Amino acid sequence: MIDLRSDTVTKPSPAMREAMARAEVGDDIYGEDPTVNRLQDVGAALVGKRAALFVPSGTLGNQLCVRAQAEPGREVIVEGQGHIIRYEQGAAAALAGVQLHWITGRHGLMTAEQVEAAIRPTDPYSIQTALICIENTHNAGGGTIYPLATIQAIRAVASAHGLPMHLDGARLFNAVVASGVSAADYARHFETVTFCLSKGLGAPAGSLIATDDLALLERLRRFRRMYGGAMRQSGILAAAGLYALEHHVQRLAEDHAHAKRLAARLEQIPGVSINPAVVETNILFFEVHSPRLSAHAFVAALRQEGVLLNAVSPRSCRAVTHLDVSAQAIEQAADAIARVLA
Ligand SMILES: *Cc1c(COP(=O)(O)O)cnc(C)c1O
């Protein structure tokens, strides 16, 4: 099977498993897991922050950052198709007690003007804005990269209003590798940054939250415990994360090349509509125009040909490239798509 449903399907390689098996461990709630400590140091340095906290998932990372930086009854600004609003089971409302104020972005990207307009006035009637969240790359927007200038402009707005910013950088390193902007240059504009070690980086689980604010880090650590995300001999997972950061960051460029190649092949297939110019990283959306097949039926037929991808609406599909999909598999997937639509 060629699995293009998501980069979440990547499996730890034999070398990564070996690193996990060799990991020195301890009880991380006592701060005594040397591998977790090393991962946190390496991860923080990589994004130019003072410290980092290892968490089991990107969702938990986002939610701890929301909880620690926005009091219940406050408002958090997000983009309307973002992970925090769409894919976290309402946790910001259910667990942090905050209200999300969403902005409709272009391919998931908000402008500084939109953010400024969404910040509430400080009169006694208005709900108070507490936090601004940005997603880079933007998943549902199509793996889109925030231009650094846009982030800088939003930061200027946030600072003028005394508001902190959180970066949901689940795929931050896809943005880094594709744009040439360093992780630190993105991260310096945010109080908190999360990034996933799973997905394209290939670890089986785990994300890091990075920050310069050590008091905030201690709050995040308390909330991690409250939310059930404090682990013990998690060095086994941290070893996978360290291996991922060392070996799987630069190779994300291959996934981006594969996504562009797939887009170029799809553009040539009758019945597919795609704009290859909007494919910036490893995620691509395309539409299927067939008198016989809805996107869901197309995906079911494609499965018979050994290719998996997701239908996301009656006409559109999403494909995601990752380290378990080779250049040859991309050609085979495109051939299969052409056969199904022929
Ligand atoms: C995957 C993802 C997360 C984290 O999701 P988990 O399923 O908890 O790993 C957060 N934000 C974005 C944009 C994501 O794509």
C-alpha cells in the first residue's frame, strides 16, 4: 500500500528503534530521565529558546499553551481552519474554558490587519483577548508557509496590545526546510512554540513546547500533570525524537519535491483539477471531476489499486507525502489515479 493519507502514518525505522532500545531512562516526573532532558535541551536550542517540555502529543502541547496563557473566560484568536479549532475536540472550551475567535484566512494564513480587527477593546463590556495562535505550516490550508513578514506584522500588532503569541508548529520544520528561514527566526516572535516529532520527522509519538519564559515553563509542567500528560521512563520516546531531529529534518525536502512532482503529474490527468503553484510543502489538495465518482468513491476505488488517500469533501481529496513514500511510489500513485479516472 502507498499510504498518502497523512504524514502521521510514518513508522519508526530500524535505526530509530535501535536508538529507542538503547535509551538511558529515569523517572521524568522527578526530572531524572537523561534522554528526555537531552531532547528538551536539543529541541529548545534548535528553535532558539531557553527551555522545552516534552509532551505526548501536539494537541496536548497546543492545549497546555492555551491553558497556561489564557484565563477561563478570555478569548483566543485562531484561524478558522486551524488544528486548535477543528481537530482538538473542543478542548480549548472544554478544558481551558476559553472562547475561540476565528478569522478566515487565505490558505489558512491570517493578515496582521485581520488580527488587529479581531482584538477586543478593553471597555468594561467586551470579552478580553488573551492570546493569538498561528499555525505554520498550515495543515488544512494546504501545508502553507507563513511569510516571515506576515508573522512580524502580526507580532507588532500583538506587542502593541500586550498580547502573547503561540506558534502551532506541528510541521514547523517543513516550513524551515522549504523556506530557508531558520526555526529560531520563526520562533523568536512567539512566547510559546510547539512542534511534532512524529509526522514527517518519523518518531512514533511526542512533541516539544519551547519557551524563553522559565516561570511559564513551570506552569506548563503543572498543567501537563493536570492534563495527564506527565510520563515516567519516556526517554524511550525521547530517543526517537532525538533521532528524528538529527536524521529526518533535512530530508523533508524530499517530501516537498515528491509533493510537487505528484501535483505536476495530477495536473496532466483528465478529471483532476489542481493548482501546483499552491503546493509549498508536503500537503496537496486536489479536486476530482468525474461523472461517475464522488471523491469518496474515487478514494475507495483507488484503495483497490493499492493507494490510500483521504477525501475531504464531495469533490476534494488530500494527499500527504512523507518519509515512507519513495519517488517511485509517487509515480505509481499518479499512474493509479490516472487508471481509476480513465
Ligand atoms: C498534527 C497536528 C497537531 C498535533 O496533533 P496530534 O494528533 O495531537 O499529534 C497540531 N497542529 C497541527 C497543525 C497538526 O497538523
